[in-house]
Amino acid sequence: MSIGAEVAAHLPFLRRYARALTGSQSTGDAFVQATLEAALADEELAESLRGGRVPLYRAFNKVWSSAYMEVDEERDHGSIHEIAAQDQLKRITPINRQALLLTTVEDFSPAEAADIMGVGEGDVESLVREAVGEIERETTTSVLIIEDEPLISMQLEDLVRSLGHEICGTAATRTQAQEVVAGKTPGLVLADIQLADGSSGLDAVDDILAIDSVPVIFITAYPERLLTGDRPEPTYLITKPFQEDTVRAAISQALFFGSSRPLD
């Protein structure tokens, strides 16, 4: 397999990470592009990318860590959610957020994250603890769960309540989601994309966002459907089967960086 083909297999996930790290799809993609350009200009770096995700993310980290402070001054002309994320990014330690994303959303081990970041494994674990402390400042909110598998829906309900949030409703179809939102707009949405009656979780989310801008976390077995570049891509995307710690981290991040609605 060529280097290009190997790297291409990992790019959707690197782009997801870059978006979550910077708070902006366009800014994240710019850093990914700069990483690829650096690899094209350096044969040794390009060859190292045959080693899989770790060296690719390590190369990205070198580009991002040398320039991320400039992102804080940039005003992206993106969605309301992206702009809010950029504003909040100025108030949280970037390296802590990086450690948290690598070990939860990207599912690297602490040792792999340490390799990517160029720090010690113990440092990564400490940074993750600090990040969790920083992002637990969000207010409690009401959560809508759009999920057609009852056991997964119940698991998410228990997880959401354990974080101190309430459930404003659950839905297995787009129509059910519309009925819930007609009574109360949620402060956060957890959504699958393939629903029970063949309807789309993407359409259900679009219905909600037409009413109000709220953070959305997609939890799906089909992440490739959302990572095509053909439409604005979600900052928070979790692949099934998921780890509960990953969902907890995503909820905290989405509420901290998004415009969530507190409980009445």
C-alpha cells in the first residue's frame, strides 16, 4: 500500500480531532493540510507515516503546537457553535484539551498520547485530570437522546443522569424527536444517524437546529457518512461501540464549548 493510501485511511479521524482541538472545521482542516504539506516536503517525515496513526498525529502535533496561539486571534466565519468554541478556547489550556481528546475521543493509550505530544506518560495522565477539572464548569442541562436501540438508549440515559443532567425526552424516529422538541428545546442532543423507521438522525438534528442552536454529539456505527467533506461536519462524533468515558468527555466538552441551555 502506498504512503498516500495509508495516510488517507486515517485522515477522516485526524480531521475530526483537529476540529475538536481547534473548535473550527476550517481551522482544523488548515492544520491538517499544513501537516500533509510538511510531509510532502520532507521525505523522512513522509516515510515515517507508514507507522500508522501515531506518527501521523505526532506530525500534526508539531505543526499545531508551533502555531495554535495564532488560532485564538483568528475569527472563523463558521457556525454559531464553531464561533462559540473559538471564544471558549481562549479560556482553557490547549495542551490539557489535547491530552483529553487523544485519550478519549481518539482512543489512544496514555503511552501513545505521550509519544504524540512529546511528553511523559505520567504527564499525559496529569493533563487529562486537569482538563476534566477545567471543563466541568458547565451548567446542568436537558438532553434529548435520538437512538433506536433501546438498550443503548437506556445506557445513555443512565450516563447522562450520572453527570447531573436531566432527560427531556428520547426518540427512536425523526417524528418522535419532533414531538419532544415541540414541548421543550433541549440543551444538548445525542443522536444516531440511522433510525428505527428508516428516517435520518441527520434530518432530525437539522429540524432542531432550525429552531435553536444547540450542541450535538453524533453516536453512530457509520461515522464515514458524516466525514465526507460534502457538508459541515460535526465537531463531536463518537463511533459505536463506544466507551462511556468517551461519551462523558464529549458531553462535557460540547456543553463547555457550545451554547447550551441551562435548566429552568
